[in-house]
Amino acid sequence: MGAYRFLEEVALADCAMEIEGRDLDDLFETAAQALARLMVDPATVALTVERTVTLEAARLDLLLYDWLSELIFLKDRDREVFPQSRVRVTGEGPVRLTAELRGGPIDPDRTALGADPKAVTFHQFALEPVDGGWRARVVIDI
Amino acid sequence: MRIADTLRIEARPVGDCIWEIPPTAKPGMHVPARIYASEALLAQMDAGVFEQVTNVACLPGIVRAALCMPDGHWGYGFPIGGVAAFRADAGVISPGGIGFDINCGMRVIRTGLTEDEVRPRLRELIDALFGAVPSGVGAKGFVHLTDVAFRKVMVEGAGWCVAQGYGWPEDLEHTEGRGCLPGADPAHVSARAMARGMNQLGTLGSGNHYLEIQVVRPGAIHDARAAKVLGVEGPGQIFVMLHCGSRGFGHQIGTDYLRLFDDIMPRYGIAVRDRELACAPFRSKEGQAYWGAMNAAANSAFANRQVITHRVREVFSKVFGKDARELGLSVIYDVCHNTAKLERHAVDGADVELVVHRKGATRAFGPGASDVPADYREIGQPVIIGGSMETGSALLVGTAHAMTETWGSTAHGAGRTMSRAEAKRRVWGETLLKEMDARGIVVRAASKSGVAEEAGFAYKDLDAVVDVLDRVGLSRKVVSLTPIGNIKG
């Protein structure tokens, strides 16, 4: 399982995240977990909804951008968040993602709310291979 | 951030509270960067401000200077508090100079009520407002839109709401651009943006968005004549202020076009120092498509603040048992602080059409300007500066000097000095709520951690920001407003 941390020294009013994964699948899953943690306390979400998401992009970094943007989109359109996911990234330009999402509705009576992300920014946006896996930096506008 | 530290040293004073970074500071700068701040505020600005404002100075077609207001802080792309004008015929438009929350803005509503009348019913009032104006992540608004109606909102803005009975005709007179920016084109709005925003009309959002009950304290009126024109009668009077924008609809439009511009910039031979500054020539096919979608989002934000105003009137009417008109709940003004607008300004003696980007910055047109409501034209356009939920906000008016100095622009708030995580480390949300309650400020919030993030100590001193605006002449202070109740996302 990958790891994430929120960076404080970047973009004061927003939320910068650094995400690490042992491979791309792990990094994308961990990024989704970090985003869910930003929005809610995952322990207060009933995991009653399963979804499949497929995406395609010209480059890996754009696939990560689209992946997180999709999760923010679902948060607004369906008022659902997905703390758990199983992701498979394949291909080399274009690259494809297939994800099985597990989460649930944002329930005002049950869910402990965090921030309401507006968008993924390109500010200092990066996805790169490192020793032992991959690392990404993402600033979320909140 | 060594580059930014170097730039900070190179920011030299060129006037009272005006600092300039010359174009030689960074390769690719077409114009200087100008920061409006006292020495103390300049010292508080994080390194990102200097990095970002000089990046903006590198964008194609920028005119005169990249500007940063005294509430400036590190954002993404532009600094928050950033202002830049580009030639419409040879410059660019950049979503990163507007923000994802297109037409995030402020509205202030006067009342004929006094604190003595409101204080005994304050908790009831705040609870009712919290129920009537949904806030926080996952909130759903009370207006049920069809696709056809949503497209009308995009084109007609606040006017659509008034036509549906969500407001008074005179509300439009007191809204920037009469609550409807020209150029909106639903054809350039994605189905995703519509799906994302369809259920959110009438919601507040989260982060620093709020709905606040405020009072005028003794000694808080700085310009009695202008205050009277705005409907400020004296100490003890109650006001309602709201801060919100275009919600998921605008956020998705920003996302869609940032992604598009990132792709197509090479086609136009444009390179930027920060991908978040992705842009397109204003007159290009893509630039015009964003312009149409961006104005649609701006109009949806006006509509959002208008239907929230309707809810506020309903709640006051119910709590105080009188009609909203009888309670004097009239809109003083509504201003955008995340937009690009097509404006004509004097450049080297010529009247030039410019695309003026204001990101976390407010338009501040001076007395006599044609887009200032007739009843305010002698004092200038009202400017609403939102402070923190603990310390208060301010009403100012625009000046003739701002027209020549900053394209008629001024600050938008106090500006953060501390990260959200640091604020949460310093205080628990629950603790802060109790402390504020003990000081007479009743708060209802969708997210307790969000309350801690918005603590007063996380922001600059609002008075210091307003004093700089007044000293430099970018706007003139009229009245300070103190919170007694707050709804937060």
C-alpha cells in the first residue's frame, strides 16, 4: 500500500498532496484515498456503492489529473465519495485506467465532512518514477 | 524557494506602499510586477506571491504590469490578489488568472434591524439560515433546474432568478453588470459541467465561503456621506454578507478548459512558466469558447447569490414575523472577485480593449463610471472586502485613481498567512466554536475542521489591508462590519 502526506508549504489556501506508490496502480489508488480523506472521514461513509470507471489519456500525468478530476466530479454529481479503489493502469501513450470504486453517499446525518475540493490544479503538478516506485505531487483547489 | 527569496529582495519601493520587481528579475518577463503593500504586509507575503506574480508578467500580451493587491498570497497560477490586463487583439485568456470558482464573489444586504432586535433571536436565526442555505461537501440546493432552465441561468444570470420570483427587480441594479455578464454561450459548456452543477443552485460551498450576520459598531463608519448613500444608518444596524461562487458548475468549466489549453498551447507557440497558467489567445477559437463558458459560469454564480438572498429574506421574514421589504432587506451590492472582463482602459493615451483578469481581486470603478449604479455613481462602485469569520469585513468604494493605477481593481479579503493544516494544529474546531460563542459570535458549520481552518489568526489583519487600499487610493473605506453570526461550509 502506498503513502500520502499533505504538504503545508505549498499554496496556503489550498491543499497540496505528495503521494507515493510501489507501482502506478498503487499510486493511483493511494491518490484516490488521499482525496477521499480530504473530503470526509472515511470511517463515517457506508461502503454501499460500487462503480467502474474507465479513462484514457495521452500521457500518464494527464491520466492522474483526469482520475482525480473524475472523483471530484462524482462527489458533486452523485454526492458520493470512494475511499477504496482497485486500479489498473495499462498502455503507453495513450494510457488507460480501469478502476473498481467502493464508497458511498455523503450522508449529512452520518458523514463527518472535510473540505469540498473544487478542482485539480496543474500548479507544481508532477508524476515521476522514483527508487522503488512512483511519486506524484498534486495541489487541490479547495 | 531561492528564486522567490531573491525576487523579494529585488522588490523595490516606487511609491507609498507600492513595490516593483523589474522585468530583468526573471527571463521572459514582458513587464514589471507591482505589489501594493505596507512593509509589514510585504514581509508577511509568502515566497509564492513573488514567484507567481513574476510568472504572470511573462504571459503574452500583458499590458503595463502584473499586479498583486495587499491581500496577496500564494495561489495556483496567478497569486490570489492578482490582477493582469491583456490586449484583446494580441493577448491571452487564462483560466489560472480567474480561478476554478468562476465569479466567486461577495454580496452584502442591509437590514432595518438593530442588534438589540436581532440578538435575542440570533440562535434561532442562525439555525434557520443553516437549514435554508445548504453548505459543505455534498450539499444540494432547493432550486430544481431542467436542462432548458439551466441554460437560461447561464445566459440571464440573476435576472432569471428575479423573473422566477427569487428576488426583487432592484436587486439587479445593485449587482455588478446587473448580475448578467455578456458573452455567455451554453454551447461551449460541457455536459459534465451541467451534470455537476445541476443540483447546486442555492448552496454555499465550503472552505472560506460563508453567510454572515454583521453589525456596525460605534466608530466603524469612516465616511458618513458614502455610508448614508449605501444605506448604512448608524451603529447597531444589522447586515447580511455572503461569500460564494459558481459551485461545481464553474469548477468543472475551469477544469475542462485548463485541460484543453494545456494541450493546445504549443499550437499557438505559447510556453508558460507554470502549467496552471495555461492560456490561449483571446481571439482564438479556444479562447472564445472559454470566454463563452466562463461567462455562463459567472452568470450562474450571480444566480446562486441571488437565490441565497431569496432564502435569507424568507428566513428573516419568518423569524421576525414581517415581510422582507418591511424589514428593509435590500441588496447594497454584489461584486465578483474571480473573473476576466472585457473593458476599455487608457493605455499610453489610447483607448484600448483589454481582457482584465482579477483573481481574488475586486473591480473598484470610481465615481461617474457607467457600470456603477445610478444611485452610487457620485461615490463610486461599492467594494466588499471579506475578512475572517472572527474579525470582520469592510465596505469601501472605488476611486478614479484605481482606474489609472490598477485597471479599476482592488483587494478582495484579508488574505491568508497560515496553511489550513497549521490553523487546525493550533485550535480545535469545537474549541474555537465555543470561544467565538462566548464572544457573542454564533457559528453553525457543516465541517468542524473547516471552522478551525478559517480561524481569524490564519488571516492577515484586515484593517492593515484596507489601510493600504485607502493610502494608495485604490479604494476609499466607508464602514467596517463586525460578525455576530456565521454559517460555514
